[in-house]
Amino acid sequence: MPDDTELELLSEQACADMVRIRPVLDRIADKWTILILTVLCPKPARFNEIKRRLNGITHKALADALKRLERNGLVTRTVLPTAPIGVEYAITPLGHSLRPPFEALCAWALAYGPDIERAGARFDQTKADR
């Protein structure tokens, strides 16, 4: 882990670059992006397959997210010559470049999720005791 001086420098650099960093993070750090790209990472999928694998996402939320991901160059949309016409989504090389940080974030969530739950429960209990 970096020492305090290095962390301070990293923090200062991130703040100085915030004008460039924030718009990118806004595009990839929303509620569904990580999960959609995780579904598409191994192989392309059709809309309903993605929806089934992301239990809880609404049709509108998925459609909006896929359009946004396509616009940002993270997924491609291919119309399939089937009857009825189908659409398949695939992750792009740019989208694939997010795999390592997303895998690290998912691993962190699994490792520390229980700690966050306990902290929330302690906080709520403290608030209730007041």
C-alpha cells in the first residue's frame, strides 16, 4: 500500500484531473454498467438473455444502458438476419479493457460486503439508540 505522502500526491493528482476523470467515471460507474459488461465479457448476448441474467433490471433501464454503452464505444449492437429480427450485443476491445478493474471491484465487493453490512447495522443501531 502506498505511504501517506504518496496517497496525498495521488489524491492531489486525481483532484487536478477531475475535469477529465469525472465524465468518464459518470459513464462507467452507474448502477448497471459493470454488471452488463460482466455478462457480455465471455460472449455476445441478445437483449432478453442479458435481462434474464441481470435479475431486477427493467426493460427500459437495460435498453437505456445498452444505448449509452454503445454510444460510449463499450458495446456493439448487431442486427441478426433472423425471423423475427434479433439483436445481439457484444463487448468491444475498449469495454474489455475495463475487465481487470471491474474484476477487482467485484472481488472487493465479495470480500468486504459483509463489513459494509455490519457497519451499516451498527450505524443504524447507534442512531436508533439516541
